Amino acid sequence: MNNAKTTPLYPLHLELKAKMINFYDWLMPLYYESIINEHVWTRNNVSIFDVSHMGRILIKGSSSIDFLNYITR
């Protein structure tokens, strides 16, 4: 795990004591308590998945901030 990349949520994953793994050179959480508990939680509530390691895009132009605000509402 020495040269693996991290996402912006990496410090939070560590703070929450996630079981971290190397996933194609990215340090990603596998689970926090247990996979079963998280499955049940997601079925009954909601969960998020950190996708910031999946790609990068560059948005340029005079209306880029307005565009980003529009698509992320």
C-alpha cells in the first residue's frame, strides 16, 4: 500500500476506522463494521460510494461554475 493513491475522503475513512484495501492502486474502504451490517444498513437506509477515484474531468469556460451547480443540485 506504499504508493497507492487516496481519495479526498481517505482521512474520514481512517477516522471512522474503515478496513482499507488496495484496489487497483487506490486505498479504498472495504467495510467499517462488517459487510453484512453495511448491506443491511444500505437496504434499510442509504449509503454512499466514494467514486472520486473513478475518473477525472476538466470543465472549462465562462459558465463552468453555473454548469457544475446545475448538474450537482
